[in-house]
Amino acid sequence: MILSRERKVIFNVAGVAVIRKYFPALKVWQYEKLELFATLLNGWNSRINLVSRSDAGELFLRHILHSLSIAKVFEFQPGQRVLDVGTGGGFPGIPLAIFFPAVRFLLIDSIGKKITAVEDMVRGLGLENAGARKVRAEDLNEKFDFVVSRAVTRLSQLYKMTSKNIRATDDANSGTGIICLKGGDLSAELIELKKPAEIFEIERIYEESFFSSKKIIFIPCR
């Protein structure tokens, strides 16, 4: 269903409000770009399935704010490179690229039509620090400071696919590694991973009930 012009305005105002609630220090242009991103995504979502249709009215909460939870835990530094694996509709890469304009992001997905949409949205947003590419993570050999993903695959498989993409460093405090947004009981996945990992409960960051079982998993790679 295509939203009426009046409902779009209400949707965007309510959406930006939930971002302001947790990120009051963002600049006006960042709020504007997040709002524009939601508009562009809804336009593409009417043509191809980027996010669940049932989530359309909760786009800011369930997708944009969820993606930005990473920014509550990790402070990416200017000049660093971040790889978004299985970006789908641009999550978490596009919200993070808006939040961290001095950090370079590459968003990848193996599905061409999704990358076409992401490329168009990146252009429409004027994000000079973000790019998109149709490629499987297994086939990408570039180096990054961080890999981010949102519920793309099991933790062990994600580590197997992407640990090669984390740049080597001698700095024990560099904190580089893989950051994954996941939900539910992850005990079996963590045992299967066989690597040290840190868990951050998103319900301690956001008060909305949607985040009650959501987590940020960090797998250090040095």
C-alpha cells in the first residue's frame, strides 16, 4: 500500500522524533538525510522487497534506530573503513554512513536488484563516504577496520567469510573486528563460534519493547 502524502508527513515526523530521542546531538542535515533515506527506501520497497511490508510504518524504529545502536557502542574513527555484509536495503550501512560522515563504508550484497536500489539511494542521499557493490563476501579480498552485518548468517559462518577482511594490526587496543546485530537466544551460535565475543544488550540502550531480545555481538579480530 502506498502511503498518502499526509500519512508520509506524519510517518516521517514520528520517525525523526525517535532518532532525536536517542541521538539529540546529530546535525540538522543528518536528521534530514535519515528522513530522506526512509522516503527513498519506501519508494524502492514498493517495487522490490527490501524490508518487510509490515515494517513500513516502523521503519525508523525497527531498521534505522536498530542500525544506529552500533553507534552507541562503537565510535568509528575518521578515515577508517567499514564493510557492511549482506546490506539488503542498506542496513546497517546507510544509517551509519550518515552518522559517521568521515568514515568510509562499502555495502555489499550478492543480490543485484538490492544493490541497484542501494546504489540509487546512496546517490540520492549524496553520501560521498559510501559505496555499494554486488559481490559475495567470500569473494571480496579488500581490508577494513570493521565488518558490520544485521542477522545475515550464523556467527561462525560470518566469521569464516569475513575475518580475512579485517586488517592486521599490532595495536592491542585498536578494537577492530566483526560487529553483528542479532536477536534471540544465541548460546548455541556462540558455542559454535569458538571465538571470544562481547555481547551488548540493546534493551539497555533503547527502552522500546522491540529491542528486548536484540543484541550487538562483537568478535575481535587482531
